[in-house]
Amino acid sequence: MKKLLSVILAVVMTLAFAGCGSAPVTLASVTTAQGVTISLPSDMVKKSDVLYGSDKGDALSTQTTPSDPSTPLSAWDAEAVKTLYGQTYTEVTVTSFEKDKTINGNTGFYAFFTAKTKDGQDRGGAIVMLTNGTNDYIFNLLYRGDNAKGSLATNIQACIDSIQLPTK
């Protein structure tokens, strides 16, 4: 009887744990209003023409500006990224800066960083700036510090590597 009860209890617990899980997150290709194609975690949905997000605090915001030869992307460095994010966050640390990168035929840079919101919440993420020679495209990929093992944080490099800008 004890063995039977143990087996039944094990089956019930297994089914209960299986019911607690959510669907696995995969990368899904999306095309932004600016014509950019990027692979994002499937739990991130379109919030507006320039914003995708998840209920766990992951976010992608995009911006497009005409390329300006007087301020080329090659002029950016880790300190410029720190200054940019320092306008919104505190304790900004650029953990990696990759200059003169080519992603799917477009040049620019990307940087990974950590920071705190004004009310002390941890954030992590990356900024990517790419140009196709006509326009500069800016991508802010952000996640909450308490979600550092979440879908965006664990797939952020794949998201960056998937970026396809529209042709000129």
C-alpha cells in the first residue's frame, strides 16, 4: 500500500509541476515599423511602432535617424554610452563595447551595460547602433536585473546578430 501511495503521489506531483510551467520561449522574427527585421523572444509583443515588451520587464525600443557624417557611429565609445544612459539611470557600467562591428552587412557598434533606475532597481541590456549609409538605427534592449536569466537576457546576442536593416 505504501508503494502504491508513493507512486500515486509521485505521479500527482509530476503532473502538478508540469502544469506550473509555461510554454518554452523561442526566438521569433518580427519586422518593425522602420522595416528592420529582428529575432526576439516569443514572449515579447509589439507595444507600439517603436516598442516591444514582455510582462517580465524585457523591452526593445527602436529609433531611426538620418545618417549624419559629422557624428559617425565610429565616434562612439564606452564613455559616450555611459553618458547617454547616465541621463536616465545611475551606476551605469559598460561591461563590453564592440566597435566597428558588421552585422548582416551593416556597420556600427554594440555595447552591453548594467545600471540602476533612479529608485534603485537593477537593469541590464545592450545598445546597438547600425547604419546602412542613409539612416542610423538605434536599438535599446533592456531587461530587469531580477530577470537576468530571462528570455531576453539569455538570448540578447542572438537578437543582436539577427538584426537586418532595410536596404537603402
